Amino acid sequence: MVQSEPLVIRVAVPSPLRRLFDYLIPDYIDENQAEHQLQPGCRVTVPFGRREVTGLIIETARHSEFELSKLKPISRLIDAEPLLPSSLFKMFIWAANYYQQPIGDALFTTLPVLLRKGELPPQSGQPGWKLSTMGLGLGLESLNQARKQRALIELIQDQGPELGESIILETFSRSIIKQLERKALIEPVIIEPTAGPAENLLRHDHLPLYSSQQIAMDAIQSHGFNSYLLDGVTGSGKTEVYLQSIEKILRYGRQALVLIPEISLTPQTEKRFRDRFNVPMVTLHSGLTDKQRLAAWMQAKTGEASIILGTRSAIFTPLKSPGLIILDEEHDQSYKQQKGFRYSARDLAVVRAQQEGIPIVLGSATPSLESLNNCASGRYQHLILSTRAGDAVQPDWHMVDLKSERVESGIAASTLAAIGATIKNQQQVLVFLNRRGYAPALLCHQCGWTAECKQCDSRLTVHRARGRLICHHCDYQERIPQQCPSCQGHQLIAAGEGTQRSEAYLQQCFPDTKVLRVDRDSTRRKGAMQEVFDTADSGEPCILIGTQMLAKGHHFANVTLVAILDADSGLFSPDFRGHERTGQLLTQVAGRSGRGKVRGRVFIQTHQPDHPLLELLMDKGYGHFATQLIAQRQFSQLPPFRHMAVIRAEAERANDAENFLRLVRQLAENISSPSPDMSYLGPLPAMLEKRAGRFRYVLQVEAEQRPALQALLSQLAPQLENHKDARRVRWSIDVDPQER
Ligand code: ADP
Ligand code: ZN
Ligand code: ZN
């Protein structure tokens, strides 16, 4: 007789190793019960090295690569049932594979902290009672001698099948319950909270829709997986469409998951949801305590909360009965996590909607080229909201030619004059610095010449520390020239240089006007953002100055002038997404202004006022601009027409990082030799070559087919993990990178 192999439990633990760890069943769990109890998705405590850690069961098996005698038993089973619904559990596994993230890390960095620590989820639900099988079959006359018991049975029959204990105790004493329990006529249950009643869903009636909103609404199916791109300029009524689509699924008792880029910037959004619906809603934001976060997570999981609003990581929230996913500002970069588990919440949201079999609505005034292309290929349905007639007029664009003006601290004379005039008119100004994430091109302040690669037609990037210009497409390099080769001028600058002092300069020019700064650092302080909003809403003349954050969400009704100090760093960025980002930013920033009664003006400072793409954007709008860019991407075989991954390495010594990536390239080429189907570029210095004392390099891999890229990376990652040279660097794999 063949003895069956013992059951092996494969567990994910929080560790950077891309593998599962095998354990045996603990003594106190019966062999026959083991598979039933040790379900995938349950947490366990396991010995790991010299520690005990919390892990999560991924699967069970009847074999192990390791000798059984070397395996240790699980110390403790924490959960009686899986922590995550199976659809979400599957999405985790998919995401870990797709993004080449160790599954344990992926799981444990996204779970609420208290669950990572092994705490039990708070008991949701209320104690209650239901009739047992015997109770159901009971003839009531048999209880004629016990009137109260009979009355209780009748009450449960009437209002059941389950009845909360607290309701029972309003009329009956606990001893009556006990008596029926002893007769085995009723049995205890935990009544899971359910979403609010389908009546009285709305606090306020919804608005009658405009025709284009109505067309979009009619197109959005409430059942089954479908992806929609809701494409409409700021103020065209997207949010109203979200609200009414949510209303539909709430009526079926389902939940809506709503993702937005940044909650602190858009308190109005949250308020609009809360004002509209009379249902429990939770908001997942960074200000929650661990306890609050876990509570919110549980309310989503049990179905107690009907609407779950959150940022990027909310995509990992379990849902009892999902009905719809909304993802606003889908083009926003903040949906991509840039460190650790480098997932794209937008892409995962589509995967999740598919796994849950529910619709997803992606919305934006400036959709990403990926999503627009998905519409073109028929994968998404494109719903366009045309602007309301007579309202939301396009702003009035002004090109400021930096070559022909006096510029001080990054601000041209004509821009300064316009700011002065606006403030004098008691209106507000928004000054936009385009700083983050762009590598500077070298340009001539006198004639607008830019340094281009001699080998390919892209712009070279300034690497001041090395005194070199580098092409981030082919690795061509040259020394930074002293003189402009075109006009022999000596004012060669890196795009964007010179705006560092703009804020101080503006304050100096307008000493009696409030100058408020809005950026990552200044808004981290509690209440700082509120102060900005309050000032803006008060309507008093002021100057708001800041970065990308100003382009998001908030409607500044009293801003009538927007000044973009530096369009060039985006236009000349060597990043293939540079143009797309610039178009989105300019459109979004422009959309912040003139939402009141006065038509807004937008001043764009550039050395190339007749850049064809800028002209296209101004004349024809973002849609045409994007179509043109998509054609260019297709022509140059760049994403979304080709699939990309970047392997990064950083080290204190530049050589270590570069050498490691050289090795990585070799290993990769051994797996899949270079061909038109799989190409390699690098190692190259990262755009921002040195950060926090470490040198950063990248190796780029591009593939014709996504599965081929996935196959390569899945073979490569474990090799790197085990390589001795990997210890000298910090390395990571970034699939579908948003930046290099
Ligand atoms: P978006 O989300 O595209 O920026 P909103 O949904 O916020 O647009 O709509 C902009 C403004 O127009 C809001 O003040 C909103 O209340 C109003 N609005 C939207 N749809 C309607 C409608 N059907 N009827 C009346 N007002 C509407
Ligand atoms: Zn080049
Ligand atoms: Zn020149």
C-alpha cells in the first residue's frame, strides 16, 4: 500500500525572496481536517529563520522540493476563514507575477498594518438567532404550554430567517432564548451587517442629465465586466455621471469602489459623495490611524460600507459584493507606485473589474495615450462629454517667447505685467512650476537652439556632475558645449533652470499680496492645504505658486490668470512620455482657471513658441494632440505599441550599479537574445543620476509581445536574487515604467 504523501502548506511571508516557503501541518490540527482548515488566504504564524513571522497560506501541495524532515510545522493558524475574498486573492497573485514582486511583499505591504502583525480582524456582525432544522419543522401547537417560547418562534418566523439578539431582548428575556436553545429549536448566528436599505438612497435628488451625460449613462451597463473611458473636460459633468452610475448599482445592494489621485487635494469630491448618498461610506486616506484603517477595511469586506473612496492602494480593499469601480483622473501618475511594489492601480483596477465581473469607469479630461489606444482597439468604450453649451469656455492662450524678453528669476517681463494687472483687478493668479520628474535639455536662451543627439533624433540630457550631455535613447555622449553652435551665444541653460527663485521674486515684486506655495512639502503640514483653499475661495487677490499638485482636482473659481513658467522642460524631455505629460499638464492647469464668470488667460513661457505640438494643443485641443502623439508612438514603436520594463540598480559607487546591470543584460540576453522581438538598452545613467548619495543606473527591456517580456523577467528575477553581485546594489524591476 502506498502511503499518501503528507500535506505541505506553502506560505508567503514578508520577505524579498521570490518564493513560497513550505511548512507542515501542526500537531494540533487533524490530518483529515487540515485541508479544510488551512485554506489559501488564511494567515498563519510560522518559524522563519530565528524569528516567528506572520505569513499567508497560498496553496497546499503533496510534495516539496525540500526534504520533508527539514520542514517545520506551522506554529499557529490565525484565521478560521480566508482573509481575502478569492477574487481579490487571485488578483494579488496575478499582480505579484506581473510586476515581478515577491508575493509575500506584495501582500504584506498592502494589508492594513494590524493584520500584518497578526491581529484578528475585529468581529463584525451582531449576535442573533435563527430557527434550527428542528425548529423549522415544528408544529407550533406543541408549544401551546409555553406561550412566550411560541411567541418568540413566531417572531423569528415573521421577521427572520435571522433576528438580532438585541431586537429579541426588547420583548423577551434571555431565559426564553436559552430555553429554546436547550430544546434545539433555535441556534445562534452572527448576522453580517448589510448595506443600507435600497430605499432612501439619496439625500438629494440627482440632477437631470445633459444629453451627452445621458448618452454616457445609458452606455454604462450595470452588470458584467466592461471598461469605459469617460472623456470630458474639467467641469463637463463627469462626477455627476459617476454619482448616477453608483446610484444604479447601490439599488442592487452592491458596493462601489472609487479611486481618486489625492484626497487631501480634493475635499470637495468626498463631500459631493457624502452629500448625495444616504449610505455608509468609508474614505481610505493617509491620515487614518492603524485602527481606523482596519475598521474601514473590514466595513468594505463585510459589505457594511456601500461606497469606498480611496487613493491608489485602495484597489486592494476587499469587497463583499462589488458592483462598480470608478477611477477618476485616470491619466494621473500617482496611480503608479514608484517604489517597492511597483503596481499601477489603474491597470490593476481593470484586472480587478474583470475578475469581479463588474464594470469600470475610467475618467479624465486628459486621458492617457494607453487608455485612448484601448478605446481605438475596442477594448474600452469611449464616452465623450462635450462641454455644456454657453459654459466653460476655453481659456485664452498666450505664448511668451522667452528669447525675446527680459527674464528675471524665471519670470518674463510680460508675464510679470499680466500678474500685476490681475492682482490690481482684485483677481487671483496661479503660477505653475514644471519641475518634478523631468530631465533637463540644454538650450540656448538667445536663439532657442536645443542640443540633439547625433545618432538619433532625441534631445540630450544635461548631466552637470559629469559635465556631459547624454542621450537616454542610444547612450550617445558628449561634453557640455560652452557656446551655442547655432548663434555662438554664451547663454546655454538647462530647461527649467532659473525658476528656483521665482517665489521669492514674486513676493518681492508684490509685497502686499499673499503668495501661497503648494507642493509636496508645504502641503504635508496639517491644515496647510485647507489654508490655501480657504484663501482661494475667499476670493481675495493672491498668487498661488506650485508644482504638479496645483493641476489636480481643486477648482479655483477666482483664478483668472495661469502662468506656466517653463513649458520647455516638458517639451524637450528625453522621456518618451514628456509630450503627453506636458499636454496633460497644460490642459489641466488651464482648466483650473476662469471657472467663475471671467474668461481665464493662460501664459505659457517657452523658448519655442511655435513648437508644432504646442500649436496643435492650443488650436485643436487635447484630443487632436493625443491622436497625433499616438501616431508617433506607433511609428517609433514605443508603449503602448511595445512593452517595456526597466531594471534599476543603485549603489554608492557608480561602477557597482553599472557593472551589475551589465551582468543583468548578459543574463537576460542568455535567456532571450536580442532581436526585433526583444531589445535591450543600457545600462544608462538614470535621468536623475545621483540621489541621496547613490548612483542610479537603468537597463531597459522592450518586447513586441507582453507574454515574452513576462517570461523573460520571471526567469531573470530569481537569477538576480541569488547572484552574489546583487548584494552590492539595490536593484528592482519596474514593469510598465512611468519614468526612467
Ligand atoms: P467634472 O467632474 O467633469 O469636473 P462635475 O460633475 O463636477 O464635472 O460638474 C461640474 C459642475 O456642473 C458641478 O458644479 C456640477 O454640479 C454641475 N453639473 C454637472 N452635471 C450637471 C447637470 N446635469 N445639471 C446641472 N448641473 C450639473
Ligand atoms: Zn541618441
Ligand atoms: Zn543660440
